[in-house]
Amino acid sequence: MSNFFIELVRVLLALGIVIVLILLISAFLPKLLEKFRIRYVDNEDFRIKKLLPLSKGINLLVLEIKGKLHVMIVTERYTFLVYKDDVDSST
């Protein structure tokens, strides 16, 4: 009978630790997510046309800056300009 109570105390202690960890993580999670959130700028001179994931950590980004189209490949460390429109795309 005492083995049952010892096991019950162990299970309740483990459950208590898990609940405390969940509460601690939930307190700091919104601040952590705010740091990594992507902020889009909505401006007349600058627009994100498309953002296409090519593979893990590599994206194709299509921008319109002051009426000119820019196509870039964006990785975690580098940005490569693939195409730049010389003529206004608004006409």
C-alpha cells in the first residue's frame, strides 16, 4: 500500500512540475514571439507583391519599389537581386 502512495506522490510531483513549466513558458511566450514577428510596411513607394518559399530558409521575394519591380532571393544570411525592372510597372 505504501508503494502506491509513493508512486502517487511521484506522479503528482511530476504533474506539478509540468504545470509550473507551462505557466512560466506561457508568461514569456508572447514577448518571444514579438521579437520574431515579421512586420510588413504598407507604403505607397514600397509594396511586397509576393513571398514564395523555395526551400527551407530560402525565399523568393517580389517587391515593387517606386513603381519598379525587384525580384530577390532571400536566404538567412544573404539577399541576391535576380531581376530589376528598368521601366515603371505602373504604365
